Amino acid sequence: MKNGINKVVFTDLPICRDYISQTAGTGAKLKRKSKWLNAVSLTADKNQINEIAKFPFVKKIQLVARFKKPSVPIDNRVDLYPGIVPSVETALDYGVSWTQLNMINVPIMHQLGFSGQGVIIAMLDTGYKKSHEAFSAAFAEGRVLAEYDFIRNDGNTQDEPGEDLSGQHNHGTSTWSVLGGYSPGSLIGPAFGAKFILAKTEEIGLENQIEEDNWVAAVEWVDLLGADIISSSLSYSDWYTYEDMDGATCITTLMANTAADLGILLVNSIGNGGPDLGTLSAPSDAFNILSCGAVDVFGDIAYFSSRGPTFDGRIKPEVCAMGYNVQSAVAYYDDTGYIYSSGTSFSTPLVAGAAAVLLSANPTFTAYQIRRALMETADQSSSPDNNYGWGIIDISDASNWGVNFSADTTIGYDTLTVQFYDESYPMPTDYWRWYFGDGDTSIVQNPIHTYRRPGNYDVTLKIQTFGTLIRTKKNFIKIYSSEFCEGDLDNSGETDILDVIYLIDYIYKEGPPPDPIEAADIDGIPPLNILDIVYLINYIYKNGPSPVCP
């Protein structure tokens, strides 16, 4: 279940079999089916197309778009600004990949233990050299969940001699390594702890043409497998005009919109067609996705990074990351080779990997909330434009986005008055609703509440900006009775073996003091010593005299 969708929706419904049968009856060869689009792709001649057009259930016929892949950007400047290693000792040996990760504050999240664990990321690209050392951990730990070649229609996403041109898997090898590779000293991706689905969708060749229906099929497939995030460094423009970049025309854009509606976060390259405005490619014009621009090591926008706006006037890209001289695995050497790569193809997996880290740190976040968190904490969020979008992401700030709160005290005795503070980010919000755990509520931003009975209280804060965000802190407020019983050292309301252990830890192991300290003076004769322990054991197990209660 994603985005709260736990019911059958239109996109779950299959295409009518009779429609498919009648269409194939013309002699046209079926290639792909799409439930989401309620459409099929076919290989057909002119006569077959004319016959298909006569069917009453056919709404529209259009050519499958193809994309001529642009060449890898090359900068003629002498100084190529290679990556640097960290100047301080880090828990992980990032090598030169430190540069691309540090720009978006990934190492901080790694130190906190978040590396995309529990998140499923789908890669859509040319294929993958699975034997490269950067992927050894993912395969060894069983984190590659599935793979499929949508070009050859088989289960192998690596180069297939005799079928693929040499180098088919080069681009995908590099992008996957940037996102989730793990080879200490050479390359570490932001989401090296995630799970992966590999889709081979882009066929290279003399014309470098890519058919978008493979991409469409792959998106529906990874949805069935439970993908949380899709990283796609492909874009389609040659068959579309700028007027088509309106978020509602291109086939891949329509698919991207549906994926977002179903709770999948699509992270897609905006393209390498810059620096002119309006040079974005589909599906980066979609709504509620993250289209990615590229910056260099200094945070300046790369000359090749495509620009917005969309034809209907929306700012693009959404965000940026380093896409110039990015450390990546290379497939055309041995299994240990690395190279600097440039293009929005490489800023995209950095953003997708960062999104996975954010989701592992905040597993209740929806795709919509992850997108907002990354955009609203990026470095140009206060003044977005069509070069950088909302700016370079900061995964550390994004992890603190959303609803949060604190209190001036969380432990005390009845009666206890607590001042609560809303620390939600970013501000402002439209409303606040507090649930204090004792049946009382408040709609004040920073309320004061008094607890009158002992107990452990869960406190919840709901805020609303463009959507409702909720955070609950379990056992946040602990209230003890102001009356105590000697022997009840942990103030649990009962005297048992746990109190004996508590007293031993305090006297002999510098454990926490009893609360209150008077509860530990079991025999009523200070100071606290072995005699109090013996007294308590005799009471619990040998029917000895009981401790004194007020």
C-alpha cells in the first residue's frame, strides 16, 4: 500500500481481451500492453492501421515515440575538477565519491545508520554489468530482487553476446553504481543498503534510438513488484515539440503522472539540452515527480543541464545534484574500473539514492512528502528558477522536514505541567492539533498542558500545510506518583525482582539512582548498602517484613 491506496483502482483493471483479439486479428503484431494507459503498442502496416482505426473502441492511434540519445556532455576546460577525498576521518571510506555525496549531505545520514535499507529502488536504463565489484554486496546479500530485459524479453539485464551490441550495459552500470554501489575506497552510493529491481529498457545502436513503450512496460512491471522509487536517466524529446511539454501529452509523461498518483516517486533526468530555456524532455514535464538538473563541484549549474519551464509555465527542474565529473563504475574495463561521468543522467541517481535514504530514515513518508521534503529544504527553495529549480538538495535538512515537536520536560510527578513546542519544518502551517495522550487536545501551536495522573503518555501532533502530516512520540511523557513505596525503586507500582536488580546496579555498578532516592532505603537505616538488598529479597521471597509505604 502506497499513499494510502489499499483498494482496486482503474489502473488495476486489465485491457479488454476482446479488444486485443480484434486488433491482433488485423495481422498487426502485438508488442506491449499497458493497463495504466488502457492501450497497446503494435507493429502494423498502413492497411492494418486503417482497419484498426475503424474499431469503435479505438480512441486514438499514434506512433511510438523514439528518442535519439544525446552524446555525453564534454567540457573543454583544462581543469576538470576531479573529486576529492574527505579531509577528516569518516566511518566509511568514500574515496573520491565523497565529493558528490558531501554536496548533498549524505555522509551525515550514513553516520546515523541510514543507507536506504528497506527501500525498493527500480533502475530503468541500458543494462548492468552485474559482475562489477560495486554490486557485489547487493547480490551477496540478496538485495537484487528481480531483473528483466524489455528489449530481448528475457531475465538477463547484462550484455548478451550475439544479441546486444558491445557496451549495451555501459550507461546503466554507471548510473546504478552512482546510486547504490558499494566499493570502499573507490565508490559508495547514497543508497548502498537498498533493495533493487533492474529493468533494461534502452537499446543502443548506430542511431541510438529508444522506444518509449519499453519504458512504459517497465514502469508497470516495477509497480507490481512494489518499487518505492524509480530512477530513470532516460528522456524523450525528438518526437515531441516544446508545446507537448505540458504535463499531459507525452506517453512517458502520462505514465509518470500515474506512477506519482499510485505512490511511486519517479526521479528522472531533465535532459542535456541546455543552456536555453524550455529545453526539458519528457517525462520531466510530469507533475509530482523529481526532475533533476546537474551542477558542477562548485554548485554552479552545468552548461548542458536542460532548463524549464514546462509549456504550461511550471518551474523545472525540481532539484539539482552534482552531475559533472561524478565518480562512477565503468563497464568496459575489468570488474574494478571507475571513471568520471557527466550529465543529468548522473545527478539523477544521486537524487534518487538520497530519496531512498530519506525514506529509510522516515518510513512513514509518502512519495509526495519525500518530494516536498527534498524541494523545500533545497538551497534555492525560497526563490526557485528554471535553471536550478528549488536548488541543490540537502538530505540532512530534508530528514528533519515535516512535523516535529519537543517539550520542556518529559519526566516528573503528578501534577506535572508541560510546555510543548512545535518544531515542524518548514513553517508556517494552516493548523495544529495536539493529542496529549490523556484524552485532552489543543489547537494552539505551542500549548501548555497539565498531567494529573501517573502513567506513560503518547503525544501526537497533526499539522496541515498542503496535506496532513502526523507525528506520534511513544511514551513521550512519563508521570510518576508523588507518593512512593519503599522498595519500588523503578516507580512501577510494584515491588519485585526488578527492584532488587535496580538497587544492586545503583549501589555496586553506578546505575541510575532510584526515583525518588528515599524508595531505596528499604530498612529505614541510612546509608544504602547490602542490608537494604537483603531486606528486599527477604520481603519478596521469604515473607519478610514489608517496606514502609506512605
